[in-house]
Amino acid sequence: MEFSHWPVTLELRDTFRISREASDRRENVLVKVVDESGTEGLGEAAPSGYYQQSADSVTQALSRISLTNVGDPFLLEDVLCDLSGKLRNQRSALTAVDMAFYDLIGKRLGVPLYRLFGLNCDRIPATSFTIGIASPDEMRRKTERAADYRTLKVKLGTDNDREMISAIRDVSSVPLRVDANAAWSVDEALENLKWLSDEGVELVEQPLSKDDLDGFRRLSDLSPLPIIADESAETPEDVVKLRGCVHGVNIKLNKCGGLRAAIEMIHVARAQEMQIMLGCFIESSIGISAAAHLSPLVDYADLDGHLLIRNDPFTGLRLQGGRILPPDRPGLGIQPS
Ligand code: MG
């Protein structure tokens, strides 16, 4: 197999703020694999500083692996099992290779990935669209511009959380999802959950710090709203540990290691009767398309990463009735824009 990778700079439409950071652009890494038949597969790494990853660390990790001995790309278990050990600390690098192999296989078979997985696109839930932390005026403007979406996601964990929710409520009554990005204590979360449930919030993502499983257990018992773990739920093993602590998990391909790991997490979560959100980082249509093909399996979609950038190098995803639909073409189905 031929294998190459290169960095790509994604420019954000607006400065993106969450409780711990702000950014104007994102450095991701694209991966291409080409097999003996000349069929290509593309994948994307969206490295996150939170998980000690950067475009440099991903590039270094990818430079250390070789795919020259891979003869048959359909032997995914062999290839990805081996790589998941080698790329354990750089799971976004693993994600990019995983996506590229699935893309290539779908193209070889002539089917979109959702067909390969046996999934029905009618089951895809509407996506939420994130309104980043901003001044009340700016939040009202952003909310008005987001009229095509059935659900909005708001990043909280600031000193003026109530003001931001009121600003959105001034101009919209759609259901809200709240993400505190690990910013609250159990007591703060309990207090916030009370007023948030009166504001038409349908769930709260990662209210507490990553490792506070006891806190999550106490909070979930008392919470009027579903509690969804994001930062706490990186891998299938984490989903096992979170049983009884949260109502659901937010699975992201670039957090867990790609489609193969995400499918495993989905099955583990379902076996434990947990709700599932499928989320993303700031990603081009490559990464979001991979997730969209899997999204008929989940309860909540949060696949707005490509909508937040203004120089998406790829195209093919559709927004229909508030839902992000994967392309109907073989593999990931995306094309250069
Ligand atoms: Mg989150």
C-alpha cells in the first residue's frame, strides 16, 4: 500500500471559545492510502491538545508507521489491530488511517459506507449546531444565523452562563444541549441543572471533570436531565467504567481511534443501556462524512465541525431537515471542493 500524509489548515468562520480555550484556526492532518488497483482512500486526523496531540505529533506518529507490507486492504482487523497498539497515544493519527481504509474498501466495493455497515439513513437524528461562547449580542446574531438547525449546542462553564442562555432564548425556542467541558463541581452542576431544565435544555454534556466518576454517579441520580460523558469517554474501556455514572456517552471518531473503535464503543454502550451521541472536532467534510455514515446508530448527532470552517477542502455532505446526510457515493463519498 502507498501511504502519504500532509497537514491542512482549517480557518474558522468565528473564533471558537469553550470554557478552557479559544481558537481561530485548526491544524489537521490528511492521510491517503492507495492500493495495488490504484484505488485511493482518504482520512483525517483532528488532533486535540486536550489529549496531548498536535498536527506535529500526529505527523511524527504517522512517519513512524509503514503500510508497505499491507497487501489486502480488506484485512482491516489485522491492519488496524496492529496500528492501534503502535498509535495508542496518538489516536487521531490512528483515526485518519482507519477512515482511509474504510473509504478505500467502500470504493472497491462500489458502496457508500452506511450501506457497508447495513444502516438506514432514515434513522439519522437531526444534528445540533454549536453556538460558541460570545457576548450576548453576538450570541443572538449567531442564533439567528443558525435557523436551519433543530437543536443548538451551547458551551457553558463561564461566569455569565445564564446571560448566554437568555440571549439565545430571546431569539429562539429550539431545544438546547449544554456542554460545560468539565467546568463545574457537583454542587454547581446541581444548581445549574435546575434552571437549565426550565430553559428547554434536553441534555448536559460533561458537567464534571474527566475522572470524577463518584461525582457523576451522585449527579446522575439527582439530575432532571440526561448527563452525557464526553471527555470521560475516550475508549470502549471507558464506557464500561461509566456504567451507572452517566446516562450516555459522546463518541467521536477522532477521540476513540476511528470507525472501528467507534462501532465497538456503540455496542458496549448499547449493551449497558446507555444513550449515544456522535460528536466531532473541527474537521473537514472527510472526518464529518465518516461519522455521518455511522450516525443512523445513535440517538444524538453533533456533527457540525465542517460547518464551522470557511475553507473546507471537500464537499458532499448534505443538510436536510436539520440532519447531516452522508454522500450517496462509494466509500466516504466526499470530493475535492
Ligand atoms: Mg463536548
